[in-house]
Amino acid sequence: MQRSIFRHTRAARAGALAALLSAQLAALAAEPAAELLAAAARLEHGEGVPRDLPQALALYCRAARLGDAQAQYALGWMLANGRGAPRDDGAASQLFALAAAQGHPQAQAMLHMTNTAPGTPLPACLLPDTPLVAMPPEPRVLYTHAASKQIGALVEVLAPQFDVDPRLAMAIIAIESGFNARAVSPKNAQGLMQLIPETAERFRVKDAFDPEQNIRGGLAYLRWLLAYFRGDVQLVAAAYNAGEKAVDQYKGVPPYAETQEYVKRLARLYKHAVHPYPAGSAASGALRKP
């Protein structure tokens, strides 16, 4: 009964938020939301243009004001992860609620993973004539030696192409290989992100010791895991270490000392419990929590 009331309250809140925006959306209806969304995505991921997260936020905001569900979700994703602006879980939840009210599936899933305190205002950027002020993002873990800096630069370019937070990828690399591109484990996991041959083949990595190929393969696997476990970072970490089948079998982090320590180490390096996950990457939701 409590869950039913909770869902009903969330749905009612999402409808109310959508209603609050209806007047300003009508006034802005002539602006091409699809063009704004496409331009924002290019700037967010550096596709053909220099990457510019604050400008991407501003364009997503304009499209979100027009009622574009994908823009509302994308803006929420960036605010939930402190990309181009300070992390704001409340504003992100409001944006997910707006997109969810329009049937956006990833926003609906993210809405159940975020919380908004009663009375939380709408994100400032959705209010008339209120710009989204870009501020420094949440501080990152500093990897200081030369190898990590070079790898970090590569991750910054590649991770957005897979909708993966670069900080998560860097944390995985730090734990898996210590930034050693030639690392090999006793189980024959190879390279920076320690891909076993089966995983390398699964994600079309021909040379696991090539840094770019290895990172692309690891990011593709992370993207798949994020979709499969609906953005639950703890389960993604456990699956990266022990495999998704083990996580499914135990319906959570497996009782392996190595895996449990791995999850703790990742949590120390990467502070987010939830990561927005991309559409179409995996048959998400296979694991059902009690």
C-alpha cells in the first residue's frame, strides 16, 4: 500500500510540474527543440566541435523549457553528476519527473532512484529569463603521475561517447591495472581495464594491450552493465569484478571477499551510488531487488 501511495504521489507531482511549465512552453513553442537538443549533444560529447559542458547545459535547458523530454532527462543526467555545473540531486529529480510524465523510460527509472524533498523548487534554468550559471563541477580524484594523466586525457574524450562518467572509468582503471597498459592478471585479464579474452571478443577489442581499444571495450562493457543494473553503481562494480551472472545469482554483491573489497574501493574513488544509464544498451532490469 505504501509503495502504491508513493508512486501515486510521484506521478501527481510530475503532472503538477508539467502543468506549471505549460504557459511558458507555449510561449516558446516556435523554438526548434530538436535542433537545440542535437547541438547540445554535440557539445556535451565533443562530436565535431570542442567539448563545452556549460554551453551544452544551456542548450539542454532551452530545449527542456520547450518541454522536450530527452532534453529534460539529459539536463537531469548532467546535474545529477555535476557535469558543467554543481551537482544538484533535487533539480535532477525534478527534471526526471518532468520527462517521466511524458513517458521517457530512462527518466522513469531514474526517478525511482532519486529523491526530492517536499517543497523543492523547479530547477532555476526552467524559470523564465533565468540562465543556468555554470560553476566548477564536483572535484575529481587527482591522478598525478604521467601515465594516469595521459590515460585521463584519453578517457575524457572517449567516456562521453559511451555515456559513462569519466570519473567512474578512471576509478575502474585505477583499481584494475593501476594505469599499466601491459597489466595481465592470473585469470588472463589484460590491459588498462583488465578485459578477459571473452569480454574483449564480446566488445570487439582486437588488441587488449592497445590503450584506446582497451578503454573503448571497457567503456562499452560499463555502458552495458549500467543499463543492465539500472544505474546501480554498486552492482555494476560487483559485476565488473565477478561477472553479471554472479550478481544475478546472489541478487546483489556476491559474498566473495575480493568482490566486496572491490566494491568498497570503488566507492572510495567514485562517490555516486547511482549513474544515469543509456537506452538500448542491455535488457535492463534482469536483476530484481526484493
